[in-house]
Amino acid sequence: MFETPDIYTLAAGTSEGTSKLGAFDNAILIAGVGNTNLIKLSSILPPKAVYKEKIVYPRGVLVPIAYGAITSDKKGEKIAAAVAIAVSVEDGFGVIMEFSGVTSAKNAEETVRKMAEDAMKHRNIGIKEIVSKSAEHTVENFGCAFASVPMWYSKLI
């Protein structure tokens, strides 16, 4: 059985590569999660999870993470990814939303913040705050934009 993560951060990166996968790999390295195995989550922040400015992960570990990513090989195309967390007023429970597309970081972040607000509204949960992070990249050959909410366990730091 999995334990529930109790700390999280916001991380983003953009990069070029020699392939789409290479661009993605370089972007996650820049975001600080590239030497780990990412376990993609749906969109829930556990209650009472604590924000950390940066989390340093041991190499090879399984990292629970919600993320949005886009890769492209269309030279000159502007791509962006964003994540937003709406945190509840009661116990810090939150909803994480991810978005990526052929757009600007500003538009991606506005979109994902609205998605997070809507998700809390549908749950009838009051919002204490919404935090977000985005990344934008103009493709040269193979490009990637990546934004994420990686989580971890305070007892392992």
C-alpha cells in the first residue's frame, strides 16, 4: 500500500532535444525530477500537505507527480504547460489541474487557474488560495514545456 505524500512543490522546465523524448527528458531534468521515476497522479493534493520551495529527490525513486507537458517538432511554434492548485480553507485539501498546448504561458496559467477554481466549486469547497506555475518554449527543432506538482514524504528528507 502506498503512503500519502505530505509535502509538495511546484516545478517547471523547458528544453530542446534531439527528439521529442529527449526534449521531455531535458525539461524534467531542468525541473528537478529527471533522475526519478515519475508516477503520474490524478489531480488531488492531500489534506495538510506542506509546500516546500524545493525538494531534492534521491536518484531512481518513485515520485508521485501531477504534470502537464507538451512536445513539438514544429519550428517556431510557441508551446506552454501550466499547473494550478486550489487549496481549501478547512484542511489544506486541494485540487491540482494541469494544462498544456500551443499557447503562451500566460494563457496556459489563466486556463489552469480557472480549471482549479471550477473544480473546487463543483466540490462545494471554499478556496484559501490558488497557486500556479507555467513554462513556455519556442521550438527550434524538438521542444518541450513541462509544469508539475511533484510530491514527497517529509520523513525521507
